Amino acid sequence: MTRSHPDKMTFLEHLEELRSRLVRIALYLAGGFGACWGFHEQIFGFLTQPLRRAGFSDQFIYTSPAEAFFLYMKMSFFVGIFVAFPFILWEIWAFISPGLYRHEKLWAIPFIGMGSFFFTAGAIFGHFALFPLTFKFLWGFAGPDMRFLPRIGEYWSFYSWFLLGIGAVFQIPVVIFVLARIGLVSARMLLKGWKWAILAAFVLAAIITPSADVVTQTALAGPMIGLYLLGVVIAWIFGRKRSGEEEDDEETVSEAARS
């Protein structure tokens, strides 16, 4: 069975194709930013909710005259990433799809749908659950002689990178889906490495979360472990089977369920 390349591309042609895809991605991001700029005040109110939910009722401060303006731009661009994310995934898929078999190209819709869903799910989880818990914990260190007056730029830097990290972590099932379709991983392989997966989840949670408390880290590591197990199921259902592995995968999954 041959690959579905209409013509073999040279190295320079691959670079030109990559350049055109990156230009389209930049245009999608610009379009997302433009669409969100008209709602920058509403976006500001929404993105500062986690701190409000943790009990903060004062005003934010800023120390540079242009800081508020640039903050609105950053927030609009940030939300624009989520708006443009399905289109970005499509460009990524369109770049790698020429190297796939014809029947494998049918997985474009699941790839884009799963990627968008899990990225958004990670952002929702961080915004409504993990952030308020983290802020409430950190805020608890303030004593009677200290007043918390957050600088809006520092809050935004903290929030945005934290949220993007969680969104990326929630791509675990999507990554496993792609690797399983290519044949690089299988359900049996993933189940054999479950102990290392749990360790990696807590290490990654410790890196992403700014606080060192066990509660916050566990609140992130728990969903990561659940996503890994979901990836095992996805690899079992959608993974490319090597000769003699179908029965082995079924036996491995059954043994794990019994244990």
C-alpha cells in the first residue's frame, strides 16, 4: 500500500508549505484578536473572576500609563487563541496529512474535534476549579499587617501561562490518539507504564502549579491521570494493531480492570 502523495515534495517545497501554513495560522490569530477586541471589557471581567471567586473584592492596580491598554490587547489576543484554535488544528493536520494513508485522512474531524474539546475543557477546569483553589491557598498567607493589592499585569501573566499550560496538558488523549493511529504506542504499552504515568503527572503538576501545597497539585494531577487512562481506552479502540497484538491488548486491559 503506497502513500497518498500526489507528487514527492522536495525539502524546499516542504519549507514553503510550512511557511504558508504558519502565515494562515497568524491570520487566524489576528482574526480571533479582532473579533475579541470589541468585547475587551467583558473579557477582563470574566478572566478576573477566579480571583473574585477566591474572595478578592478590591480593585486591581497598575503602575504604567499604558498598562491597562496593553492588558486589554493581551487578553483579547489570549481569548482569540481559543477562537482560532480549531482552525489552527486544521492547518496542523493539513500539513501532516500528505504523509498519511488515504483512510487515515478521515481522522481529521476527530483530531480537530478532540483537540478543541480537550483544550477548552482544560481551560474551563483551570478557570472555574483550579485557579480559585490556588488563589485562596496563596491568599491565606496574608497576615493582619499585609493588604493584598494585586498588580493587574502580574495577575495576568500568572493566569495566562497557567491556563495555557493546563490546556496543553489536557491534550494528552489527543496526543495518544495520534501516536496510536501511527502505531507508536498501544494500549498494552500504556498500561504497562501506568506507574511512570502517575509519577509524571505529579511532577508535571508540581511544575505547572505555582503553589507547593499537595491539595492544588493533586487537583491537577488527578485529572491528568484520568486523561491518561482515557488515552489508554482511545489507543485500545482506535490504535493501529500490529500482528498478534489484538488479543494481547484485550488480555492486558482485562487484567488491569480486574486488578
